[in-house]
Amino acid sequence: MSEPFDIETRWPELFEQLDDANRRAVVQALASSWHEGWIPNRDDVENLVDHARGAIDDAEYMRRAAAIVERHRGKPYAQFRLSEPYTER
């Protein structure tokens, strides 16, 4: 049996910053990725929460996401613009 998706219990301090609509949207986005096999980590959750509450813009969200990938994979990442999909070069 798989473990339950308990993202709000793992990092409640992140979700306290969101109103109900944004909280539901963030949880749904994270749950969708989890169902596809992604394992939640605090960096990704914090980044999405910060974007949802308006603390960072799209460009900062993407910069952070790319940096998180680099840290977690230990590989350099390609620079890209928001309009371009990420591809390793």
C-alpha cells in the first residue's frame, strides 16, 4: 500500500501563508505530480507556495526551479527563457 499524500502535514508553516483557494490549487498541483511518481521536497513546495502567494514572479520561480534541479541532480542546468521548454544540452 502506498503512503498517503500528506503534504500539508509535512510543512504546515508553508501552507499557513496561503488563502484557501491558493492552498487548494497548490495541493492539487503537488498531488498531480505525486501521482506521477514525484517525491515532494521542501524546496519545490516552498517555491510553488511563494509563487502562488505572489512573493515571487514567474522568472524567479523558474530560476529557483532550475537551481533546485541542479542541486538535486548534481548536474548543471541549461539556461532558458520562460517561453522555451527545458532541455538538457
